[in-house]
Amino acid sequence: MITGGEGGLGRAMRARLEREGYEVESLDLLNGFDVTDPVAWERVDAVDLAVLNAGILTHETDLARLSPDDYRRAVAVNVDGVVFGTRRLAQVMDRGTIIATASLAGLVGMPLDAIYSLTKHAVVGFVRSIAPALAPIKVNAICPGIADTAMLDQHGQRALFEEAGFPLLRPEEVAEAMWLAANSQGTGECWFVQPGRQPAPFRFANVPGPRREGASVGLPPIAS
């Protein structure tokens, strides 16, 4: 199952899974499925592999002019769609794999669309946090850089990338990263995807822990 299955990345992922022999269901607004609607998710049953891929940019890059509706729609699609989907799949699955499409904008800042970056940071944090609780269901994320899809045209940036000669990811490369993340032995991983590089789990730096009387006290009880 793939959400956003009718977009550029979604179609490439469907094709990749079909080559592996999967029967893939596309859940997309174009065919009547709204990932932001928790009631719609009640119709979803268990699958071997779910790719929570639906995502949008905001329509306004200037935060001062961003409308509340535009902000809430981006959060609803990019964050609620992943949370509602994962919640439903946790209810109906006792094994299998969930892959969420985050973004490189979930690992670094994206000044062009700060709200999009906010939502993808949320997806990264959610995947890393929920994965241990959902075992043996495996939950990973992919974090692609700039991909050559219609989304690139929304803020009129395609010409800038072309003039600069900046390499773009092909949707097929992102689909291959999805397949690698789905077949990883790990869970809670966030795979970076960049042109010319082999996709791999991003290595997060550890945060310094608390100290008491000159000694480390380890992880808090809620992290165990």
C-alpha cells in the first residue's frame, strides 16, 4: 500500500514494488482517499508493506504571508497522514514494514519552505520514537534530497536548479532507497537519499546526557 501513489515518487515506488511481485494499492486524493481523514483510515487492512508517502509543500514561502489554512493543510497531509496511517496499521498488523517518506528537509533546514521542513522534522522524530514501541513491526523513513518531480515546479525553482547544474534525484532512485529501507534489518532508521551516493541510514549525533556530581546518569526511565 502506498499513499500519494499517483504522484511522481509514488508511481516510481509502485513500479518498484510491482517488479518484486507485490500487488500494490494506491491511496491518493486523486482516487478518493484523504490521508488527513482518520475515518478513511478505518477502511485500511493489514499489508506486508505500507509506504506513507503523501506530502505537499505550502503555497507561500513568506512566513509573514502564510495563511492559517495553508499551514494546517501542510501539517495535516505531511504529519497527520503519517500518524493516522501508522496508528491504523498498528491496529491491524502484527508484523510487516512501514516506510514513511520524510525528506532531507527533515534532517537539515529548508529556508525555501520552513513549514515543509517543520513537518518533515516531525516525521523523522516520530519514526525514531515510535519504532521501538511497534516492534516486531518495522518502521523506517527515507529522507530524499531534491527530486525531479512536479513538486519542484510549485515554487518556480526548476530553472534555478537547471541553471546551476545542481543534480536532481530521479524518482526511481528514491524508489530504490525505499526498497533498501524496507529490507533493512534495522528499525527507526532514517535513510538519506542523495544523487551519486548510496542510500544509507543517517547517523544522528548523540545528545550529551545529564550529569550528577560529576558522573553521567544515563538515559531517563522513559527511554528504556
